[in-house]
Amino acid sequence: MKMHTDTPSPVPADGAAGGTPVLRVRNLSVTFDTHKGPVHVLHDVSFDIWPGEILGVVGESGAGKSMTGSAITGLIEHPGRISGGTVELQGQRIDQLRGEDLRRIRGKRIGTIFQDPLTSLNPVYTVGWHLVETIRTHLPVSEKEAEARALALLEEVEIPHAKERMGQYPHQFSGGMRQRVAIALALCAEPELIIADEPTTALDVSVQAQIIQLLRKVCKERGAAAMLITHDMGVIAETADRVMVMYHGRVLETGHVRQVLDAPRDPYTQVLMAAIPSVHQRVERLPVPEVGGGPVVKAVPWTPKPADPAAAAARPLVEVKDLCKEYDLSGGWLARVLARQDKKILKAADHVSFNIRKGTTFGLVGESGSGKSTVARMIAGLTRPTSGTILFDGIDKWSAAAQTVAMRRRFQMIFQDPYASLNPRWTVEQLIAEPLVVLGITQSKEETAERVQQALHRVRMKPDDAKKYPHQFSGGQRQRIAVARALASRPEFIICDEPTSALDVSVQAQVLNLMRDLQEEFGLTYLLISHNLAVIRHMCDDIGVMQRGQLVEVGDAQAVLDDPQHQYTKDLMAAIPDIAHVH
């Protein structure tokens, strides 16, 4: 494959002559020493990031994006090692630092936002403790000053009721809320360099827009440099100054964001651009050509199916009626009596009603904490509703008739956090085989093994991956495994809670095309929860918009997205990072 790599510019991004980049990486190579010999995962990676500049790094899962960030911060796990090249922070070599010297740099001079926020949050400590401890470790301030600074940071990243949230634990936050806390944690000591590994993956579009604005503000006002690793090209378009495209541990193309997005020179970059679903226009299928396999195939335009009167008159497959879920956030009764306080009731779902027609896709959108996942868990039978009914094919989901194996075969769910839904002690083969065996879908080990390999092939993973464990894969690859497991049993109804949030755009396109193919072949019905309104546009026939536990707008997906009636829906559409827009 021919590579188009610009030589790192000796001129800062702001155009000032001379100076020193915040980060200078030259010919960086990383090797893993295995029993089969050395495995090279990074090859001669070179780039600069100047003060106030944001460098976007894109590429497939496994391309080496996160590995580059880990090498810079000295977080490569054994048996990995830097086998060549140099890393300089403000002219100081840091690739040779070890122990305490390296720890003093991490957190203070380099702030890191990890892809999975739970990896940077200790579950036994409160959110406030994390922030205060980090601030006091790196800055000469008192505990009271640190607490005030921590509270201000939580407010800066739009954590509601920040003062009360300081005393809560990570598990009490939604995925999007945890990501905001992780961002606040990275900004604690005003670092010179911020390495953001998928910082907006779990965030809804409105919060995503706030984080983009916050990241740009930090870089421009404080002169910090940022390395933004993401699969979202819309985020790249609105955030980054330059873009670096990686594939198989190599830099393929580097250039100004507008040049790379509008006129990519490398075939792989062209694939990435073509595989991005549009929030403005629906297509039948997304093009997913092989890298280097010829010209990019154009997307197939969407052709609406003619209305079927019989299908329209038929009973919906899923009926949700006046669904409510309340959580009691009050303290003990004695404390309430002494403080003369009423009960604090959180309405996670407040009289939610909608129908899902057989063979269609219903999209559920809204901010983090709006109640989308709560509704999904109640429909899946994982959380009992406070009131209301859920009918699946006319049967109450919480009745004895719905608890049979025959009914359970008809359901599957893809969770938002792939790592939390994958047993770390099981191989990929065991994980995908579990629903096939438990539900009696396959009759022999050979048939099970064949179905596992088919599922892996569909999500573009290698046959040898079946013998590996979840921790041996990147976040995007783990999501592919979760999707493969859900699709392997070929259920009638699949609840998809952010199924593509951690996938790169080319694999996302493949998974979406696969979901569409399976829907057409087997008549599958989907409930799709996503922050990505472009994915919602591409996949959904109907859409519901949730805000603070209430369904504020519901209807035909095209009509709702093209002409939203509720102000909240209008705000969501306005906040979408758009690849056609560059700051």
C-alpha cells in the first residue's frame, strides 16, 4: 500500500516561526516479545503537536492509535517495549524515563483520558476523592482548595448537582457521566499535553459538543497540546487542526483536517470517508470495500418500501404502555425524620409508551441519564418496572409465560460496555457459544464451533481470535465480539444499547450492513439505542426522543429528524458534530 505521509512541520500550528513542539515523536516503534518471536505493532511513527494544537488520530481498531498513546505515557504492558525512536515532551526525552520520574510526568504534565472511564476510576472511592487526591498529588494546595477546584471541574464538564455527586461512587454514574468525570480528572493539574483516547465515545451529542468546546478551549487558552484518538470523523472535523491516519501500526497520511477529509490521498482514508453514515441523508447500504482493493464503491441510495396495509394493521411485536421506573435516593428513615426531609424519588422512566412493529428498527435517543438504557433493561427483563406493561407478541414480559426457554430464545441484547458483558475468564469461543448451548440452538460441539466461526467472520475477526480472551483485544474489537455473540443465535428481537459506539467507521459500516442483511433475511426487529444520530438515521424506521425519563417526541424517523417538533429534539440535531463543518 502506498503511503502519503507529510513530513512533520517545523512550524508551530499557530504560524509562529521557530519554537519547540509540546510533543515530538520520531520513528517510534513498539515490539512485543512472544514465544513465537517478536511482533512489531508500531513502525516508525513520527509526528509533532504544537502548543494549542489538536492532532486527530484515526484508523481501525488495532491500527495502533491507542498503542501510540500508551507508548508516549509509558503504559505499555509487558512483554511490550519501545524498540526504536524517541519521544520528547517540551524538548525533554521521556521515552527512557522509568519509575518515579515517569509517574511525576503522568497526571501533572500529561493528562490522559482513557477509552473506558472505569479503568481510571477506582470503584471503592468516591468521585470527589479521585479529583481531590489527584489535585493534591500534583499541585501545592490545601484540601479545602482542592475540594473547591474539584467541584469547579465537575461543573465545567456539566455534571448536574455536582456538589452531591462528589460523594457518590463511579458505579452510580451512567457511562456518559463517568466519561465526563474522567475528563475532569485529566484536567486536574493543567497538563501541557492531553492524550484523549475516545473521549466522546459514550457521550450523547449535546454533551459531546460541550466536551469538544471544552477541549478546544483548554488547548487555545492554556496553550496545551492534545492528541485526540477517535473513530468519529464528525468530532475530528469540529475539533482537530490536523489529522493523522493510521493502519496496521503505520502512519498512512497526515495533513490539515480539511485536506484529509475533503481530498484524502490514500485509498484507506478514502474508505473511511465513504463508510461514514450521514445524518442528513439515508442510504440503503454503506460502502465497505477492502483496503487497497480498488476504487471506493458509492453508497446505494435509500428506497422507501411501499406501505403494507396488512403489516400496518397487525399487532406490534413489542408494546410499551405507561412504563415507569422509580428509584428511592433518600437516606435512612431516621436521618430523614431528624432532618425533616421528604423522600427523594428519581423517575428514570416516566409513563413511557411506544410500539415496535415486527421487522422494523425503533431508535431511542436522548442525553445520558435520560432513561434510554433503563427502558431497554426493563424490556429485556433485566430490571422490573415500578408500573406499566411490556407486551412481547401479546405476552406480558414479566409473566410466567415469558420466562420459558422458548421465549428467551427470541431475545438478545448488545450492551453499551462490551468488557462488562464479557466474562474475562472465558475465551471468545466460549462467550459466543454460551447462548447457543444454553438455549439449545446447536446439537453438537462441531455445529457450535462452526456457528462461532461464522459469527466471528461476520464481524471481521480472525478464526484464531476464538482462542483468545477479552483482555487481549482493543475496545473496538471487544465490541465486535459482543455483537457477534448477540447475532450468533439469530433471535427475533435484539435490543442494541450503543452497539457501534466503540467501532471504527469501516467496521461500523460493516456491522450496520450486517444488521440490515439479517433483518431482511430473518425478519429481525431491533430496538436501537444510540448517541450517534447518523446511525439512527441510517438504521431506524421509527424514533423516540427521551428527556429526563419522559418520551418527548415519537414518530417516523425521517420526519422527526428532518422536521423536529420538540425544542429538545431541535437542540440535539443542532449539536451533532458534522463532517461537513470544520471550525
